[in-house]
Amino acid sequence: MTAQLGAHPYGGGTRFAVRSRPASAAWLCLFDGDRETRIAMERNGDIWSVEVPGRGIGTGYGYRVEGPGLDPAKLLVDPYAVVLDRRFAHDPRLAAAGLDTAALVPKAVVQAPLVAAPPPPLFQPGGLIYEINVPGFSMLHPDVPELQRGTLAALAHPAVIAHLQRIGVAAVELMPIVAWIDERHLAPLGLRNAWGYNPVVPMALDPGLVPGGLAELTETVAALRAAGIGTILDLVFNHTGESDVEGPTLSLRGLDPDLYYTHSPDGALVNDAGTGNVLDASRVEVRDLILASLRHFARAGVDGFRFDLATILARGPGFDADAPIFAEIAADPILSDRVMIAEPWDVGPGGYQLGRFPEGWLEWNDRYRDDVRRFWRGDGDAGTLATRLSGSSDLFGGPATRTVNFVAAHDGFTLADTVAYAAKHNIANGEDNRDGTDHNASWNNGVEGASDDAAVLGLRATDRRALLATLFASRGTIMLTAGDEFGRSQGGNNNAYAQDNAIGWIDWNTRDRDLEAFVAELAARRAGGAMEGDAWLGEDAVWLDVDGRPMTPASWAGAEGFELRLPGACTIRVDRRAREVTLTRD
């Protein structure tokens, strides 16, 4: 079904096809600069198509449709577009009925399809994932050429690759590089979206982040792969930037909103993503679009995918661990060996589903984050930490742990801010500090925020090392957010999605090089060892208290730490009194 949708160049032209059930008429709109040429399309079932001789790769185009509830004044982006001629920009006219939007909407650009079979993934569970916000990562990097800063190509720079190798990165996880539109409340605040979790169509690369298009993507992925580093894309299939009923009409809403978006029995848009709409993955047409997107990026060479608010993929309307999309991915010859990572929650009813995704799927483990933070804050217990460190057997069944362990991620405090702020400081976001979570399991060592007190700074440095050492000593896949290895701060902002500025950019010139060296040492100690894997600990594991005595049920209560011995492999010692974690290889 998917093969006939989108723009497919052939020797003498291009075949265009788009789905719209309610349309009574549809037009392909070709663009030469600002000049628009409309060509009537023919209907075959729900699919409208037309072949255009003489117009091939590089042709700019969009669609218009007419019918009940549809507005032919709105130029629509092809849901299967892979390249756009410019970025999306919010404008109130995009949501105004009857106003022509051809001058406002990016044009899709016909491209040759990626057809090569992808190589096997480099990344294997148990390695280190390094989460990157592409624009903020290199915007201030002194070694990256100015014209490359803030782009995907910057990740292929030798200085960047050398850093990734030094700290043991097995795969980079790229926050969205697909084109997005700003939420409509940001422009009046003088802000813009910096994270990209508001896409319009799922395959079109953002021209600002990836100005070189598909070639830049494939070349960057290949350069990382040549250095032994895999690539994971963070993709958003839970909603689109067309938002709620007052949002813009850009693509799916203008083609068939009842098909693509989930509605409640009274006809209202369901909002399980907290963004105004959610995609309806219970429909085969929506899943076809999702799977086509995954195949497209797999052919670009990426190792796998992280799914934002992944619970929505399996709603129908409640979460179903046997939802069709899981079987379809597992059976797909292009996708079956890719790495799949779920963010196992959404904001809808019953949305928290940690541990319930299919065998083989990795899952972000926020219980790990919170329990590790609480232990080092002083109000968590050693037994819970031991469970988290050894793979979270209370959450994940099966032959191996599926946990992705992390102590900080993009949506929350940075690691450094976790030990410097007891409360969020999001005033810069323009929402009177109402946005962002209030449940951070953080602490400030007696002084909120920045401090000149040597004792306070010393405690914070020790705490940062304890958190990082715990992470690198933990069983299963581990994840580090870019910059946390050298103490980056966002000034206590735990929701910096709208800070495309110094708050959200990594400052490479002021990094803590001692902490960076410490992380490199941790990576070297972990590499190839017993904790770098996803298998459960064997029966030979020995648990001792911090004084070297065997742990008993009674001794776990109130324990200030423990020692885990894996004979012939390693010893891990956690001591809260000393604020220290050590990993010693046998």
C-alpha cells in the first residue's frame, strides 16, 4: 500500500499519489519559484494520483483537496515527503479558513528514494547511548566550522568523533531532526522550539538542521559508523504540529483528519500527548505511514529508533501490549533487526506502561533515574538501588534486562543541576514557572543554584561523580545526555524546549575537564566488562555490606551501601557515607 504513496520519480517524470477519503477533487501543485501550476489528480479508491512527464528530482510540490470539511485554499505537505525547501514557520493564517497558504507552507521536493538494504546495527544492548540535541550540541563548539554549527554534519567533525570515542559512546541518539513547527504560544514570547518534538510529517528532514538533505544524513551516519558509533533517531509518531482545533492546517488535517487523528465518541480530538492531537495507530493507514518512515531512515543507515511517548503507538484506545504495530515491525525485513527504544508513557489514562513493551524493545527507565537520585539525596534505600544497578528485575522479565538506565535526560534537570537546584527555575520559558515537572528528586547541597562556597562546590562535584559512577556501573544499556559528562548547566531550567539560546546550548569552553576525564575513565573500566551487557546477574553474584560482611534481609534495611562481587569479573562498591562508587575489574 505504501509503495504507491508519495512522489516517485521514473525515467521520464514523477508519479505523485496521496490519500484523502473525503475529497471530491484533488490537485497536485507544482512550483517554479512562486509560480504555482495545478494539475487535477485522478481517484482510485481513497488514493488520488497523477503522472507528470518531464518533472523529476528537484521538483517542488504540494497538494490541495476539496470536499466536506476540507479547505482547497490550504496548500498541504505530502505526508510522505522526505525533503522540504524550507523550515515551517507559524502564522495565524495557517489556521484561518479560506485564506490561501501557498506562500506560507514549505514545498516538498522530489527525491530519488533510498533503496539499499541497510547494514546490520552496530549498537548492541548494554552499550552507552549519548543523547544529542543537534542544534544546541555544536552551536558553541570551537572546533566546528561556523557554517556547520547547529547542523547534523557537525557530528561528523573529527573533534566531535574523538570526544565521543573518548567517553565510550556506542550510539548517538539524535533528538528530532525531522522538520517541526513552533507551538503558537512561543512567538509572542520571543521564543522558538529548540527540541523538535512538534513535527508535521514524519520523514521530511528539517532544512535548518540538515541543510544538505538526505546526503547529509547518510554521510553523517556513515562517518559515525566508520568510527564505531551507531545512530539512533528519536522520532515522534504520537502527534503532529497541527495541534488542537485552533491549530494550523498543514498536511494530515487538510487531507483526512478523521482518519489520521484519534477522536473521542463526541468527536473531540483526543489529547493523550498533551499537544492537542494524537495519531491513531490503530488504523492500518497510520501504521503504513509509520513503517514507511522507519524503513526510509533504516535505509539511510541508522541503527534504530527511540519512540517519543510510545504508549500512544499501542492505544486502541487503551494500551495493548499485543498491538499490531509491534508484530508488523518484528516481521518487516528492513526493521526486524533495528534497535527499538520506547519512552513507555504518555499523559493519557493508563499511560504509564514501563516494563510492558514487547520482548526485544528497550525502555527508558525513569524509575532508575528517580531511585538513583533519591539514594544519593539521602532518602532512598540501598536495596532499591541494588535492584536498579543490577538491571531492574522487578520491572523487566524475560531472558535479559531491557532497561535504558539514565540519571538525566533532555526533559528534566541536567546532571549538574540535579545536585544544585531543589526546585525548577523556568521563568525564561514565559509561563510563570508553571511548565516542567515539580518532581525532580533533586537537591541543592544547602544553596540554591550557583554558589561561590568552596564546600558547597566540593559536595556538588562529589555528588556528580557518584551519580555518573553509579550509571556506568549499572547492568543494561546506559544513556548519558550530551554535556552531562562535563557538568553543563541550564540554570535550573528543567524544560528548556523553547531555549534555542545559551540556556540550551552546550558551552564547550567552560566544561569541567576533570569530570570529563573521570567519565572517560569510567567508560574504559566498563568497556567489555560484566556490566556492559543485558544478561541478568548469575547465581555467583555475591552481595556484601560496606564492611565486607554478607548481606542479609535485616542488613539491607538501613544500609548505607553495598558491595557486589562478580567472581572473575568485577567488584562494585557503593558507599553513601563516603559519597563514592568504585568499579574494579578482576
